[in-house]
Amino acid sequence: MTDSSQSLFDRAQRHIPGGVNSPVRAFRSVGGTPRFIASARGARVTDVDGVEYIDYVGSWGPMIAGHAHPAVIDAVVKVAAKGLSFGAPIAAEVELAELLAKLVPSLEMVRLTSSGTEATMSALRLARGFTGRDRIVKFGGCYHGHGDSLLVKAGSGALTFGMPDSSGVPSCLAELTSVLEYNNIPHLEAFFAGMGDQVAAVIIEPVVGNMNLIAPDPAFLQCLRRLCDQHGALLIFDEVMTGFRVALGGAQSLFGIRPDLSTFGKVIGGGMPMGAFGGRRDIMQQLAPLGPVYQAGTLSGNPVAVAAGLATLALLQVDGFYDQLSAKTTRLVTGLDAAARQAGLPFAAQSVGGMFGLYFRDGLPHTYDEVMQSDRERFRRFFHAMLDKGFYFAPSAFEAGFVSSAHTEADIDTTIACASGVFAGLCPA
């Protein structure tokens, strides 16, 4: 712990709930004091006491090209000098919409927003307006922002109506959300057999990153696409995290599934607040001012955020970018897995593109229940031991990690070597 971080955290808790502006930052699941970051460059962040860390959080995904990339900073500075916000159309947002449609073929039309949460909330409203139905289906452990319809957990069984997962969410609204088990085809088929004709949309993280990393069974995604088609429901891929992080065309390009609507955030803003949703033209044309579904945002298409997004997406289109990023991430998880096995520690790890998951359990998890079997206490000890040695992982056993193109092979090797010693200390006496 650094003295300045503790002082700032004490001050923050007097005027900011929990001392943070997003809950996971508070370190509640691992204990201790969150590090207050003063600067970042490449694969490293530096806290307010000047302590440097190799960073595997990457602002929770956006910093795929590394922190403070010169091309992104230059683009932001040039645009900011001309004005921060206009509340009027700009040429660059047209360029960004055209680029998104080019890189993700399912995006026939796109609407920009200021966050991923705003994008998913808007996509669900649009789906309800387009279909004339009210019911939404999501999957346990998947997170889609803090919209009321989405802060819902399953009831007593996997096929029950949803129940509020947060105070302030009306039960009557939560009851319109059904929660199924991720990667469970029989549950999916049983639900649609009974209630499929009531469903406006199914929203899913095609690769889960919010209950740690869970890779999909390709047959599960294919079944989901087929059932939505059969019952007239829309399929929404929440690619806020996976979009341009696991592949240039998002997870939908990896698995060959074409959703009706997709939501984006994080990478497309290059570190600035921005999201987007888009999809089939006939659906998107139901948005105001063309159609009856209202959605608006004062800062949507903000010139600074658009500039950062365009500069970041330009970096990702360089030949070999994703091959190299995936190779680095695979190198990290393979090395960590081998080190843990050598220490005799129950451990598993996997990656998809530039995302990875670490699990203190035997075997890779495929469902929410399986990932919840991870040893949280061992993770807590691992997290703090690595933090003390200069490695910044997500402060939760149930969050994915991220590698950037700025991470070097030496960074990866140093991380594995340090983790080897930490793993040995985590084994039972």
C-alpha cells in the first residue's frame, strides 16, 4: 500500500460512495486500499507515490494498444484544440460509422452513445419497440451495464422469472427478464419451447468477461441463433468488452454468428467515454428521428472520443496485430498455468484474443456455477502478492484480464517468473 493512495482513499470516502466511482475499484472483494493512478504509458501504470506496475487491467479493456499511445494522444490533442463538444453533427462521426460498418458486417446502421451501458439499454428498448414484445432473456453471470432490465438474477431455478439484483429495480420490471444458464443448450431449448413467442430479444456476451472469462460452446451460440429465428426474437451480442478486443470483427467474426443487433464500447473509444449499437437496417430505422423508438444523447458522437476511437481502430488494422496480441496472451496464460501446476496448485487459465481468465480451481469453468467454485481466498492472496511485486491484475476473482500490444515478451516472462514464486507460497503446508 502507498501512503498517498491511503490518504486519497480516506478523503474520497467522505464525498464519494465507497470512495470510488465504479464499485470494483474499491478492492472490496480482495481487501486493502485501491491504488490511485497518476499516469500510464504503454503496458505500465504509475500510482501517486511513483510506484510502477505492469498493467493487466488496461482500463478494463480499452487500452488494447497500450496506454497513452502517441497516435491516439496526438489525435485527441488536435481535435480538443478545436472544441470539446458541439451538440451538432461532425464529419468524423460519419467516418467512424462507416468504418464500424466495414469492419463488422452485421452493422448496417450504427448509433453512437457515450457508454456501453447506454448502448445496451438503447438496444433493448429498440428490440422491444421493433418486436412489440416485452420479455428480455439474459444469462446468469453476464453483465450488460446497470440498466434496470439487466440488474437481474435468476430465481429458484434456471428457467424462472428474474428477481431484482439491486435495490431500486422494480420487481415488475425484473419479472420481464428471464435468466438462463450460459452454455446450457437443454435449458435454452426448454425455455424457448414454453415462452419463445414472448421474447423481444436475447442479449448475451458472446465471450463472457464479467464472471471471469468464460468461452462459449460454439454449438450453444448456433442454437441461440436458430431459436431466435424460429420464434421471431432478436439476438443481441453485447460486444462492449469483446468488440475489437478478441478480433477485428469482434467475437461474432470468430464464431461465425450474425446477430441482429450488437453493442460496443471500451476499445471503440480508445480510452475515452464512447459506446455504440447497431445492426440490421430495418431495425435501426425504427430509431428517432426516423421511427417511434426514442434515444438521444447530448455527448453522443463527441469529437474528442470519436478522434480517439478512429486513431485506435487505425492501429488495430495493421497486418498481424491480432495474431501477435493473441500469441502474447496465450504465452501468458500457458506460462501461468504451467507454473501453477509445477507448484501443485489447483489452477486453470485460458484466453480468447487479448482477453484472459485465471481460475483457482481444477479445470476450466464453462458456467456461472463452475466459475463460482474458484478459491477466492487464494485469488486474494495471489492478487496482493503480485501487486506488491509490481503487477496490477483485476481486483476481483470474477473479472477477465487484458493484454495490450504494448506488453513485451520480457513483460510476460517477468510476470510468469514472479507468479511462480507466488504460487509456491499459496500451496497448502
